[in-house]
Amino acid sequence: MAKTKTGGSTAKQKAFRIKLVIFVLVLVAYGASVYFFRTDIDRMLNIAKYGTADVANLKKQDGSAATAGDLSAGSLKVHYVDVGQGDACVIELPDGKNMLIDGGKDNQKEKFFTYMESSLPDIKNFDYAILTHSDDDHCGGFDDIIKRFPVKSGGRIYRPDQVATNKGYIDPALSKTGLQGLWDNVAANQKWNKDTVSYKNAIAAMYAGEAEVYVTDATKNAEPFKASGGNNITKLDDGTTMYKNSKMDILGDVNGDGKYDGANSDYLVTFYAPTKGGWNNVNDYSPIISLDYQGKRFMFTGDSEAEGEARFAAEYTRDSFGKKADVIKLGHHGSSTSTSEGYLDVVMPLAKKDVTAANKNDGVLAVVSSNQEGNNYKHPHTETLARLTDNYGVKADNIIRTDKVGTILLSVNNKQLMYGTVKIEQTETIEPLSWITIGGGIVVIIFILLFCIKAGRTGKAGVKRNAAVNALNAAGTDVRSSAPADSFRIAPQYEPGAKQTTGKKTTGASASRSSPSTSKNNTSAKNTSISAKKKTSAASDKDKIDKAVNDIKKKLNKF
């Protein structure tokens, strides 16, 4: 029987092509899931650990040795995560809350996720997230990070005062006012807008959650916190000045008395810059922020450069700034255009003019987040490093760089500042239990189902036919070789030309003397016998077929 043709091809060929297309689509989907979403799927399924964190180079602020126990016992921890040429920082606050500052480049986010999985597996959300400015090496991975670690309802996200305009995107801040609106109508000035997909994605992700989104502004809504004495004053309990604290600032009231205890349990995050709406250099949208806890102060500046730092230095003096820095993060990855003398004179324990051979800033730690040595930007620049060591007396050993040591971890415990470096030791190139192996197994199973298992006839018609075949076979009739019931034929009882014999032995003479009538009668008798046998055989087959048909009806009644 010829095979049915469909459009020049057999049905079997057409079915094979359909199966092949399905399998190719499965392969493409699997490859895309591994390349783009491997860690997302692994985390969702709670599988695959990519390595363990190895802490080394442990020291205290004075350079003496520290232990891993000292570092881990700290109630404030600051992780400067190694994300190559970019910035990403995670802060574990004393009250159990967590803060994110920047998210590195999009193509480096796997480094961030691997660090979180290996070193901070208990963090599932952030309470605060700060995007300093709109450059890709700070905002590229920000959207995916806050999707995986959403900012809690009631938490805060801080964004730059810069309109996202990519492909007609309507920035949500354009319709808002106060802390959540843009200032100085920057949307009217196109040079202050930012038209990149990475910045648009970061802004869109901020407004997709339940957190409040603030547009960074260090000057509006001034409202100083209460000091431990209970008065709304500008002096802290240790006598230092508190200046221009806005509603953007974060008071970590750990002891719950509603007042800021700067020397003990409470922490404070203060925004000092930017202090105006529009900047010619996108880097100057970066806020200048301090984090205070147990008498230690950390400074963060994003990529703030000459103009932004100069504006900060004009706004604040050494006296009005108050507490000086114990840790500074170099602006713009150590670029020569950042971490200027004007800025350092305000925040360092000793101004340049006060540094002597015997009196230096040798207790200050300087952190640099940059790519491997020899990167295209040559960060950190030698001029910046020389400025710190030669002009301000910072120890060369206290300049700690992610490009040399990996992730940098600082901790404050019992008013003691300690630090170490963290490297992730990979356990295996491919984990035995990860989406790579599980997804690959699923692809193999699909291949077997499509190409290696021949499916039987399916559907109700196929089931009925199979039931009929089984019933006929059970009745003793081979359906593959049987002829139709109405076409049974009885085969001849002898070969043509063969001698016929009777039950009685005769001689040739007597046979020849037999009359024609006798022969005719004999032949008639034989034909009658054959006819009887035929009827008997047909009746027997009919009984079998009737029985088989009845069995088939019983089986078909089940469907």
C-alpha cells in the first residue's frame, strides 16, 4: 500500500520535520536560559552553590592582626564587592537591615550574585538601595539586583536627579513632587537627561516595587535629628557638629529611644551632596554620603568629580562637617579628577597643611573599586594614590584595591574597626546539581521522547481498532493473513491430473468396465461430500467470527 503524500512529502517525513523544529526550539530555549538566567533559576530552585568565601589579610585599623572571629562578630559590616570596572557595595546595618549602593555593570552582575550566594546567603531583601548616578558601570546590574533582592515595602530607594528618556520612556518622577520629584525642572534641559537603556531599566525597576523612591537632594526639607540630650540641636553627644541633616537621612535608632546616640548603638546615614539640580558632568549627580557608627565614619562619593567635590567643599568647612573619616572610598574608581585636595581637606582627620613627618593620616583606610591592573581607564591613577600618600600621609598598605585583593570587607565591633579581603573559591566548574545539569537532562529526555520512542496508534479510533485486533487474535483468527469473511474458498482436495481412488480396491479392467452412470454417481457423491465439508468449515469459521464480534462489542462498550 503506498504511503500518503502531503505536499510532495510523506506524512512520516512531515512528522519528522515537526519533531526536529520542536527539538531545535527546546535547545535554543535551554541555551538562552543557561546564558541569561542560570543563577536566577538556581536560586529559585534553591540549588547550586558556586563556591565558598575565603577571608584573608585580616587587620585592625592600627595595622595589628585581627581574627576571622573579630571580623564576623562586627555589628556593622561593609562589603565592597569586586565587580570589575564598576561599583557595588552591600552594608549590613546593626539593626539587621541591609543597604545596597550601586549595582556594577550588567555583564558583571554574576560576580555580585555569586558573592551574595557564597558570603551572604541569608540576605533576601534590601531595606535601602542607592543608585549614585546613571553610568552603566553603576546602574547596569542595578535592575536585576533589586529584582532578585527586592527593597522591602516601607524601605527607600534613592535615585539621581536625572530624567530617564530612552525610547520615549516617561520617567515616573516627572509627575511627582517633594522628595520624590525632580528639582529645578531638569526635564526642560535636554543635556541633563540620560538616554540609555541601562539607566531606563534601573529607574523602571525602582518604581516596580513597593519601596518609596527619593530623588537625591541634600538640601531640601532640612530637619536635624534629635541628639541624645533630647533637643533638636546641631551638636551630637560627643560634641561634634551635625549640619544640614535632611529628611533623606537615615537614623538607625537601634536602642529605640527616638534619639541619636552617635557613640554607641545607633547609626546615621547623612547625605551632603549634591546641592543643586543640574550638572554638566553626569558623575557629579553622585551623592556624597557618610555612615556613622560607634564613633567610626565611612565616606561614599560615587563618581563625584571636580565640580561636585568643589561645591561640597564650599558648602561645608572642616568645623561644620564635624566627625572626620576613618574610611574613604575613592571617587570615580581612583580617577585623578576625583578625591581632590579640597574634598580631602574637609573629610580627613588632618588637612594637607597639618600633615608632618610625625603627624599623618596613617589610621585612615582608602578603598578603591576598579578592574584588574592595566584596565582601559588606568584606574586608579597614580596621581590620586600619590596625593593620598605624599600629601595626606595615608599608608600605602592602607590603600586597599579590589583589582588586587578581590572583595573588601570592613567591620565595626566594640568601637574597633577591622578589615579583611574575601575571595570566592570555586568548588567545581559545573556543579552536579544546577540548572546546567538539570536542564540538560530535560533536553535529553525530550530528545528520547521525540525520536527514540515509536508511539502506537492513539485516539479513540486507534484504541477501538487495537481492541478488535486483540479480540480476533484471541478467537484464533490471524487478522494479518485472513481473507474477508465473505470470500472464503475451499481449496481443491487433489492435485489436477492425479489418480482418484475409492475406498474399495479395483482393478484396471473393472474400472474400465464401470458404466458412465456409475462414474457420474460417484462423482456426485464426492461433490456432495466436499460441499458438506465446505459448509461445515464455513459454519465453524462463522461461529468463531460471531464470537469474536461479540467480544469486540463488549470491549467497545467500555469506551
